[in-house]
Amino acid sequence: MSQIKKPHQLISGEKDVTSFVLRAMANTDDPRLQAIVTSLVTHLHQFVMETRPTEQEFEFGLRWLAALGQHTNESNNEVVLAADVLGISTLVDLINNDGLQGETMSALLGPFYRGDAPICAAGDCIARAGTPGPRIYFSGRVTGVDGAPIAQASLDVWQASPVGLYENQDASQPDLNLRGKFTTDREGRFAFTSVRPAGYPVPTNGPVGDLLRAQNRAPMRPAHIHFIVSAPGHKTLITQVFFDHAEALEQDVVFGAKQPLVGGFVEHRSADPAYPGAEPPFFSATYDFKLVPGTPCFPVPPITGKTR
């Protein structure tokens, strides 16, 4: 009669778990995957050992993580939002884009990029269907870090409305409102017209909102315009240009506001011959983008459509 072979060693206490898990993953073929997951497991286990959650707290945490996926759909990306408000998105951004080569500082993509903005001509207005609000006349150049103009660079632009809503959140706005793609001329110049965006609260009707309320944090973002600037032979720049008061910038809920990205928006209270036909009050802004050499790479849009 055969006997069941006794195992050489089994887990006997909490201090054994990490080494058992790491040993189980040791044969991973992809070295980068092995390095990432090894570090992840090591730090997660250390976190659990340090905080020592109760079983009820552990269950609550798992439900919160599951709710991130349940609240992610074609018009809302709760997973990206969670990474943003925990500062992870900005940290990853700064690890990969330090701004030390003379290029324009980057900023996080955010959860509202769609990626299918209408193609526009220079000077076109992205505020469609009579979107109300003070007009902004925005212009600038795209150059290399050496100042040489980059012709045929692409600028993908999107923003919130003057009431703080992206068009996918707002049934009163036409599809793809306040979004547009522009191309620089041979001098690297671009121009477009829009309306002044407002600061706004990030969505708070999901698990991220529950977390912010538990932390007594304001959910606000300062007013800004998003840009993805790209050109052949250059690294794609994902950034934002901000204009708001100091307190709003300092209290950005996703930690995205950076001093070099605060734009010089000028208010015009009377007619200005430099802007023929512009009805006061209106705003003007000039901002130049500098790209470093590299391979263009484009983000996967976090959302695809409007809120139903």
C-alpha cells in the first residue's frame, strides 16, 4: 500500500508567504515582467504586513477595486481617474518626462481624451454650435529644443466647457465639441479659437469620489486646455496649459499643474485691432511647444463616447 509523500515544506506563518510566492514566479520567461511583478509582490506584501488589515477591511478594499472596473465604460474611466487622484499618473509622467532636455514639460493625459477629434484649419473655432462663453484666441509655435520650427506637426486639442464639462459628459453639447486637430505651417505656427474653459470637479459618483470624500479632499481641477503635440522624428508631447488663480493650481486634485505650464492668458476688455472681429471681453494666449527627438507614440484613448 503506497503512502502519500509528505511535502518538503509548507507555509507555516505570515513571514513565509512572500518567499513562497516569489519562488512560484521565478520561471517567468519575460525578464521585465518578472522584475515588475517581483517588485509589486514584495511591496504589496510589505504594505499588508505594515498596515495589517482586518478581513473586513481587506474585503472592502477588494470591493473598491472591483468598483473601479464596474464604473469604467465608454464615457468614464474610473481606473485612470483613480491613478490620477492618487498621484500615480503624475509620478509615472515625471519618471518618463523630466523636462531636462529643454523640451516643454508634459502633464498627465487625464480620463477624457477621445482621440477622434475633427480635423481643423488654422484659426478654426472648436467651440461649435454656438457654445457660449468668452472667446480665446490661442496661438503659438512648435519647434525643436534648438528652436528650429517643425512644419506639419499635429496638435490634438481638447478642453472642458465654460461650465466645467467635457462634451461627453454634457448632453447639451454636440458630439466632439471643444475638440480639434491642427497642423503647423512651415514656420511651425498654429492658431485656433475656443471659449474659456472653467475649472471643474472630477467625477465623484463612483469609488474615487467615495475616497475623496473620506479624505476630505476637494475634487477640483484648475482651468486648462489639453494638448497632444506630435511630429515625425520627435517624441510625442502630452501636456496641458493652465490658467487659474494660485490656490486652484496648488490644489489640483490630480497634481498635474506645473509652473512652466501656466500660460499667459490676456484679457481684452475692448476691441483690439490685432484680433479683428473679436467681441470683447475676450482672451488671447500664446504658448510655444518644444519637442525632443524620438519616436512618436500615441496613447490609447481612455474613453470613446458620450455619457448615455
